Amino acid sequence: MTDFVNASLREIAAALAQKKISSVELTTLFLDRIEQLNPTLNAFITVDRDKALAAAHAADAKLGAGGAATLTGIPLAHKDIFCAEGWRTTCGSKMLADFVAPYDAHVVERLNAAGMVPLGKCNMDEFAMGSSNETSFFGPVKNPWNPACVPGGSSGGSAAAVAARLAPAATGTDTGGSIRQPAALCGLTGLKPTYGVVSRYGMIAFASSLDQGGPMAKSAEDCALLLGAMAGFDPRDSTSLERPAEDYCRDLDKPLQGLRIGLPREFFGAGMDAGVRAAVDAALAEYRKLGATTVEVSLPNSGLSVPAYYVIAPAEASSNLSRFDGVRYGHRAADYADLDDMYAKSRAEGFGAEVKRRILIGTYVLSHGYYDAYYLKAQKVRRLIAADFQEAFKSCDVIAGPTAPSVAFKFGAKSADPVQMYLSDIYTIAVNLAGLPGMSIPCGFDKDLPVGLQLVAPWFGEARMLNVAHRYQLVTDWHARMPAEPAA
Amino acid sequence: MSLSLDDVSRIARLARIEISPAEAEQTRAQLNGILAFIEQLQAVDTDGIEPMAHAVDVVQRLRSDSVTETDRRDAFQVIAPETEAGLYLVPKVIE
């Protein structure tokens, strides 16, 4: 049974197809691990054994009848930002602490249709605003590699759950690095698709022009399988793209001979820890052995991505989060004088400090007299940042560099200074502003904690990017390492 | 520019978030820290650059003007803080 804890999705799928294990047995295995290890890690906000086992029984029936899909019967965990009908969906906030979603997000709908078994809902930074999981109303998530360290954020619960093998895979969302940075800090493979590939319907909105859902798993191959199930046109998301379905596994095994990897000068300067740099350099050496060449490229405006993001994302958040008014759903204050007071008190009580800060910044940069100076200016800078990537991709096929400037940091290390925390996403944010696909793959260790290598591809270059990741994972085993289990 | 305590309470009022006098000073300091950080955008030459609102340039889709949703009033109202006879209840706004 323990073989399945660290197995790939293909291995699990084969075992299910050959009746070596049933979905109910597999689901029970992971539910038991959650019961045993989650009290320490706090990776899940909600676990529902009955719902999970009911879905597993249904999957077993499908497997028995034949005609099941590849992922049928495989358990997974959802970031608690995805609405799932009948499941409490909190978004890591007191505002939604008792909210039971009345409908499924498109991603949940699609993964259910693929026969996957939802185990529960993962902890996260409140409304996906954070890089350490410390802003969750439900308490911080511990990094399975070192419980004194953060798992990264905002999809920190998803990352910790998969890293500790409490689930074979998980969903995440990425607005400025929220899949890639926790994947790096927990030693996982995580992928943010091209903007518009995965529907945002039922995914609680933070910054709508940047938010994308994506898979977090143990390997590029697992991510390719999951992305195939998650992606697809959805008329209920006005920015969902109408494109033919893709098999993201199609190019996994292609040789890397002739691949040109662009190394942005700006990502290899000061600011990156020496241990991270050593691991990234070693990964690049491995790629050269695989037949790739590396070329220096430049993203001259990438240094402006964090400040541009902290105008655009809060502006969009202040608008999106205005829906939490204590009228139709969510927290309502117990005492108030009138309607305005009810709004102000409900929101003051329901939102945590970081969410309030971003709403206030967003309100300010959109307010009369400041819109042009801040919001419009940031949108112009965003175009410069996106254009840099287009220029760089003229001389390379993919871009590589560090995912985060350091390995996982200690709790409290950056929480007192918001700007220091924002700089955790210095290498990931530009990718969201440009709408490009990006991923993080494990490439070594520093201070006994995982280091992530970031890959970025041109728009819709997911299959090629996954190929680049997969070939590396065939000749290295960083992605297969798992943290030691805490003594029982 | 730097925000005053009055600015902070004006922004909080616009955002419909109550801020106690005790929180106001810390909020002011943190917002000013963030604003100082984003101030570096002002130095960038963006003459002639079109603002970029979205990552992918797509035209808004139109759908046919037909009913596609079913009536799920009960399911949506069961999660509301206060309802009566199919209506959401709020404090009186018109005397």
C-alpha cells in the first residue's frame, strides 16, 4: 500500500485499471494519512471522508464498467478558493468561514467529470493574498520539509499536502506566483497555464486579469495529465479562450537537442541566495548535457514588475472584493447602526489585515485624481514588461531561472514588512503580467530545503515547457524526493 | 506622496471598511511604505505606450439573448445572513 503514497499518476492509474487497488482503498489510504499528519501540518481546512468515499465508490463502479478516463479514481485536493457544491469554501477567510458553495467551479466540474476523487479543501493565504500562508484565518501551514518554515503561498496548503503525500496531486491558483513559489518551497512541480486556458468560473476572484488555476503535483508528467483535464473553453468566463483541446503529454519525450534556453540577465543578479544560484546553475549544466544551449537574454523592465503588480492586483482586488457586503453571503456583523455601518463593520470583522491593506491600496489608486498617475501608469508599464518577453523569445524557446530568491523562510521572518513579503515573488510576477505559462520544478536543495527552477514559455507553449521539465526529471530525482515523516 | 490620517479615513470610508483610531496610525505607516515602493513607476517613460488591461487581446464574446440559468433562488438564499419571503433583508434605507 505504501508504494502508492509516492506513486506517479500514471502508476496509480495503471494499478486502478489492473484492479491491484480500488479507488476506495486508495482514497482511504490518503484520508488516513491526512488524519494522521494534518494536525501538525494544517494543510487542509476541510476534509470530508463521506463525500470522498462516495466519489471513490462511484469511480470504482466506472472502473468496473470499463470506459473510465485515465484519472478516474485518483484522489486529489482542491485549493479552498475553488467552489465545490455542498463543500465549505472559505478562501482562507473569516468572511467565508461558513460559506457552503451552491455550485461547482469549472475546474472542479471538469476534474469530477474525469472521475477524480476530492479529498478536501486546502488551506491558503486569505483570498490568495500572501506568499507564506501566514495570512490564513485558519492558521499557518507548516512546510513538511521543516515545520519551522513557511510552505510559501498563496497555495501553501496544496503544496504542503502534496509534498507530505497527503494527496497525489492538488489544484492551485497563481496570480503573482501562488502556484510556482509554494511548489518551489515545498519541492513540487507546479504549473501556471497561459492566461485564459483554465476557466476562472467558480474560482473566487482576486485580480481577474492575472488569476489562473493550475496543477500542483510530483512531476511534469502528472501536471500534463492534470492540465489536460482542467483546461477547456467555458462560456461562463468571459476571458476563457476558445481553442481546440490539447494533449499536454504529446511532446513529453521529445529530445532537447537544439533547445535554446534563455537566461534573463536580470534574474541572475544580486538578490538570489548563493545556494539557490548553485542549484539553478547545476540544473542548467544538466540541460546542456541534454543537448540544450543557453543564451543570455534581457528583460529590462522586469524590475518594475513587483511595483506594477502592487498597483494592478490591489486595484482589481478592491473591485472584486466589494461583493463581500454581508448581504447575500458571507460574514455579517452582529451590531450596526445603518446600512453603511453594516457594510463597514462586516468587512472590518470579516477581512484580515493583509486583505484590508490591499483593498485600501486598490481603492486609493483607483480614486478620483489618482487613477491616471497610478493605475493607468502601471498598465502602461505592464505592456513594457510583456513586450520584453516577446523580444526575448526571438532568441530562445524557453526562459529559465530561479522561481524564488531563497528557499523556505522561517515563520514571521517577513510578515512585519509587507514590501519584503511582496519581493518573494520577484521572479514570478512578470510572468502573470505578461499572461505567459510558467512552471517550477525541483532542482536541488539549499539548507536542506528544496530549490525550484522556473521555466517560462511563450503563450500556449505548455506542451513544450512540460517536455523541457520532463526530460530533466528523467535524468534527475529531485522531484521524487519526499520529506521525512514526523515521528508518530 | 504621503498619506495623512485624514486620507486613510477617507480611503477606508470609500472601501467601506471600518478602521478604529488605534489601527489608523499603523495602517497609515504601512500604506505609505507600499506607496513609496510603487512610486518608482513614476520615473518610467511611458509616452506613447498603450495601457495593457489584459494579458491576451480578445474581443468580448456575445451570447444569444436567451435564458440559460434555472431558478435556484432557494439554494442561493439559504447561504444569506438574513432573508424573508425570498428577499434579502438589510437595515432600512428609506424612511
